[in-house]
Amino acid sequence: MSLRLPKDGFAGLRAHWIADATSGFLVFLIALPLCLGIAMASGFPPFAGLITAMVGGLLVSPIMGSALSIKGPAAGLISIAAAAVLDLGQGDAARGYPMVLAVVAAVGIVQVLLGILKLGKWVDFFPTSAVHGMLAAIGLIIISKQLPVLLGVKPVGSKPLELLLELPQWLGHFNTAATIIGATSLLLLIGWGLLPFPILKKLPAALVVLLVSVGLAHFLPIAADSRVALPNSFLGGFSFPDFSQLLEIKSLEYIVMIALVGSLESLLTVKAVDGLDPYHRKSNANKDLIAVGLGNSLSGLLGGLPMIAEVVRSSANVNNGAKTRWSNFFHGLFLLLFVALVPAFLELIPLSALAALLVYTGYRLASPVLFSMTAKIGWDQLLVFLTTIVLTLVEDLLVGIFVGTLLELLLQMANGVRWNELFSLQVEKDFFGEQVHVHVIGNLGFGNLVKLNRLVHDLPLDKPVLVHVQRSIYIDHSAMEYLHHLQHSFEMLGGELKFEGLEQFKSLSKHDLATRKKPKNKKV
């Protein structure tokens, strides 16, 4: 029995405001420290993170294409934003900040154009393992840059590998007060969900960290510059961009990088949240991309960070029982009220506690479990995954995702896929009795999933669907994962979808979603 869809617009506000306001408040408690920490880690003033979240909540909510995603600053863009501030400012963050605001405003225009051109569908273009490798590398970058803040030390290097090699030196010269607060915060984040008290576990761990760290900082000798610094007035927190260097090569590079990575992360989050939505609503990816783009342009003009649909807050929004997009609005409203009415509390927060929140976020992005799971899928995916990580750490995110994608294409060609089949796919649909038959002809990989995705969205749910893959020779991991999610989505919506011909393929590992190749003695 399917659930009745919640109403949208003002009718949804009237019907579900209690559930959405409750969820919005709980998400606000998570967002508050993360927005501050992400802004500072990015080389922006702390208030900039709050600007982004307020714009994402109050102004983007009515026009976004997803029902339950939360818009705001994200840890995944820290490394790009921090590099941009220093690069454009030639080492001076205060000089680079307004120049990056111009970049953020321009990124928004690019994203609006991408949405208008309906390019949101290309989120499926990148191979899964390369995307996971990019996110894991981002996690390692966050950890490398936030550990010295947690320990209260000043690093010598600036690149992730240089910073990680300094760890022994940091451990020998840490600041006792900062380390006590940071380590306590990290232990709370790790252990809060393991407590045997259900009532306590309902409190967000991030809120507990804030309260405990502020309490510890009251008794420990924490310097004033080791706490959050806010402007003297609410309006004083807004800044305006400097467009003088916008057309320089460096600025254009960062526009491309933030637009690509930010759009990819945002669309992947929206896609993931659709899978969590108990009402199985399908987001409009292009409409959401346009909304995020408009939000980014406004955020850049006001002094904020780049914005995306953020996965941690979005999943918390679903888990807290949100019904409509108004939960995102309420999360922004509570941030506005708190910052306007109780700013003094924010200045009590020690930086080492915010660093602990980000280290924990980075660990979740680069969890050892992810490495283990990728290895189980197959050596080919582990190679793509690790290559993307290494190139991202050594060079940058664009190089990492590009080389990871190229490597996946080369692996396909090494397994017999012709170069002209990498991005082309023939898909035929016919009706036979009460069944719908979909015939996939040619290589099935990440590079040509868009065409298959376009066709299956028009398939009826009231007829059984049979997807024939006998005339393929190779199905990569991204395609296997796509087929698995497709089947699950049909079942969740009351439909039926099965595959014909998968048994003819040899799997590269025992994993259900491993890459599959048809043996040479099998006819296509």
C-alpha cells in the first residue's frame, strides 16, 4: 500500500508545519557548528557559512527540485575553496576572500545554465569508483588540514601529504587545552550513537559537542583567537565580491572546478535522498541544479561559501520525519533567529571542537570500510578508486576525477569494448502480451547509462518489465549498480523489473555488483 504524498507549497506548510519545523530545528542544531567549521576550514570568515545556509534554507527552498534535501555549505568543497582563497589572494586569505566570492557568484550562473540545458542527467556519467575515490580523497584532505587545529598547533606544510607527514611533530608539540577539547569532542561524536540510552541518543551529537566544548573552554586556558570570531553586528557579517580578477585563468579554473564538483556532489546527494524518501518522490535534477545555482550566485554576492545539497543534513532531515521542502526553510529560519538574537554564544565555541566535527566528517568520507568494500567489488574498481585518491591528493580534484574516469574507460577497452561503444548504446523497447521488453545492445557502462536512464523513466509500472542484456559483452560496476537500484526503485513503487541474460556473464569477483564480462565462447 503506497503512502499518500504530502502536499506541496503553502498547502504543505499548513498540513505539515509541525513535522517540518521539528525536523528543521533538529537539522539546524547539526548545521550550526558545521557551517562555522566548514567556513573557517575554507579560509572564509565563520559568518560566511551561516550566510550560505540561510540563503539555502530561506530563499532556495521554494524553488528547489527536491523535497527533502538541505542546502548549505559542504565539507566536500573545503579543499577547493581553501585553495582558491590562497591562490587568488597570493597567499593572503583576506585579499583572496572577496575574489572567491566573485567565483562563487559565477559558479551559480554556470549551474543555472547547466540546469536550463538539462545536463543534470549527466550525474550518472562518472564511474562510481572514481566518485567514491574523489570523496575519500576529500575526506583525507579535510583530516590533514583539521588535525593541527584540533591539536592547537600551526603546520609548516600546506599540501595534504605534507601535512600528514608532520603528524609526529604535532603530537610532540600539541596545545594541552585545545587537544583536551578536540579529543573529547571527537570521542563524543564517535561514541554518542553507541550509548544504551535511547532518550540521550535523540540529541544530535553535534549539539552535545558544542555544549560540552563550551563548558570545557570555560575552565581551560583557551586563547581568544582559539574561539569563533564574529562581526560586531549582524549586517557587518555580509561581504561583497571583487570581480576584478574574475576573467583571469586561475579564477576560471576554480569556476570550472567548483561548478563540476559542487554540481556532482549536489546531484548525487539529491539522488541518495530520493532513495531514503519514504514517499518515493523523484526529484527534478535540472530544476534543483538551477535552484542551487541561483542560491550560489546570491551567496557569493552576500559573502557566503559555495552551496550544495548536503548529504549529512539531508539524511538527518529524512530521519527526523520531514515531509516537505519547508523543513529546509525552517532550518534556515532557525539559523537566522539564532545568529540575530544569540550571537554571543557562538563566540564561546572553541575552534578545536569545530575541527573535531570536521575530522569526524572527513573520516566518514574516507572510512576504511569504503576501502574494504571497494576491494570486494573487484581489483579493477579498487585500482580506479586508489588512482583517483592519489591523483587528487597529489594534484587536485579535477585531475583526480578525470584520470579515474579515463582509467575506467581504458579498462573497458582492455576487456574488448570498442572505443566507439564507450559512449553509445542501442536500446530497443517492445511490448509482448502483458510484458514490456527492453533490449540492451552493446557495451553497458557508465559512459552510456544516460540513454538507458532516459528510456526506463517512461516505462509503465503496471506491466512487468524484462531487461535483456544478452547482446552485451561487458557490464561495468557502475552499470551493475545502476541496474540494481533500478530494480529496487521499481519494486518500491509497486512495479516489477527483471533481467534476462546476466547468467551468461562471468563476474570479476564474488560481489553481486562486480564488473561482468561475457566469455569469448559466448555468442552475442
